Amino acid sequence: MGIESSCDDTSAAILKNEAILSNITANQEIHAEWGGVVPELASRAHQQNIVPVVDAAIKKAGIQKEDIDSVAFTNGPGLMGSLLVGVSFAKAFSLAMDIPIIEVNHMQAHILAHFIEDNEKNKPNFPFLCLTVSGGHTQLVMVRDYLDMEVIGSTKDDAAGEAFDKTAKLLGLPYPGGPLIDKLAREGNPTAFTFTKPKVDGFDFSFSGLKTNVLQFLEREKRKNPNFISENLTDICASIQHTIVAILEEKLVAAARHFNCRELAIAGGVSANSGVRNMLLSLEKKKKMKVHIPRFEYCTDNAAMIAITGRYHYLNKDFASQAITPNARMKI
């Protein structure tokens, strides 16, 4: 069984070998009115959701709780209060059923979602390069084996998901704004407006400057025309998305060339973004690379990815102690 509670989604999944029998997720809508995730509210919602979500996952899988032979849980990175709920439940379930518990790195799990049996027919071959993009992380990871990964580039400030959400807030869009920018961008002109791209050495990223650039641009244009945003919303969204995707593409291509890697993958919540997906598919055609894109349900935080990662630890008999505590800043 996999348990995911790193941020604002409570999820439980049942895995048999590499096949997902169930994957249940409870979302938290309460954060929308605050314009972002409130940690204390998130942890309270996890406490309310964890038992019914696990119960639903077991029932949907058509098994009994006695059939479960291990519990994998997200131990980090994430919000400490949220992590505590999932870790505490996993430890209690382990004691009650006398089965081992397995610590899972949330970021590794996003990458290993590619190996879920029903995810895709052509799974990545090792080694491959994975662009992991989410609300809190943007990383380039060289994946040499299931549990052998090296971060070769990461963001110096905001993650790509934060860039989407923060610029959406500047446009007056509700939280979470990233998916709304994506939706509106499909109707706009991506080259209508030009935003600056940061210059960062190596394979690292930076997105905080984009937010400042968009803010200055909007303030300048609104002084000329108070209705500028409403009259140009789709073009602004398209231009913002185009800039973020261009930053990601530039680093991904440079890393692939440097490591002579012909297989690329994408993971994390922002991998559901249509612009990011289209960029990967374009690279497959232009650069003759083999590209791997997970199904939408395995992009955002979910317990299926925790369960599949737990499987590889289980095969290595890599079990955790009951003394384990969450690590909010865990690294790959």
C-alpha cells in the first residue's frame, strides 16, 4: 500500500507487482480562498481524510487489509504537518498488521511513476534524463537505475509551478492558477509579448525574475490602459507559458547534449501542462529523441507513485524503522 500526504492531497493506492489495483485521492479545496496552500489547514484536512481514503483504496482494490504485506509512505520532501499525518498512519498500520514500512522520497516517486504497469507500453530505458517540474521543485535528474538518481540541475529560487501560480495571481486568476494559464494560453498568441529569460550557469533554473518582469510589464501597460489585462488575457497567458516552457527546454536540451542522452522523461504536476508536453513531443521529432510522458493521473501528487517506488525498496528489503521521522527537506 502506498500513502501520499506531502502537501494538500491525501492519497492511498494498492499495488500488486507493478499493477495499480486502486489509486484514491482526496483534494483539499479550502486553500483556494487563501490563494495558496495553508500548512495548518492542510494537515488538519489530512487527518480527516486519511482513514476514509485508505478504506476506499482497499475496497476498490477488492482485497482485505490482511492481504497487504507492506506500507510505503512519503517521508519527504513536503510540509512537515502534512507528512506527519501520513507517516504516523503508516507506522500505526504497520504495527497493527505486523508488516514492514518503507520510506519513499517524493521526488524519486514522481520519476518512478513511469514504471507503473498501466502507465505506458514503452517505459524508459536506463540511463535517461528526467525533467521534474512541480509546484515546489524544478529539477533535472540523471536516472541510472530505479533507486540510483543524481540531480544535475535545480531551481535557484521559484519552481516552474510557482512561476505559473504567482503570475496567475498577478492576472487576478484564482488559485491554483497554473492550470488556468494553460487553458487560456491555448487560445492566445505565445509571441504577443516578450518576457525576459534569466541567465543561469550550468543546468540550473531561475523563475523569480519572470514574476517581477510580468509585474512591471502589467503595471506599465495598465497605466496606459486600465482594461489591458482583460482585453489581452489569453495572449498574456500564452506569452507567460511560452517563456516558462522555453526556459525548461533550453536547459533540458543542453543537459541531453552534454550527457549524450537520447531518452527524455518528464514528471511532476507541471508535466500535465499542455505547453510542456508539446515541447517534449516537439523534441522527439526535431531532435530524434525518445520521450516518455506519464498519464495525467500520475503527474500530480498520488499514492500510486509512492507504491511503485516502495516496491523497488521492498525487493531490496530496504525497510524503515518505527523510529523514523519525516524529513521536510529530503533530497534525492
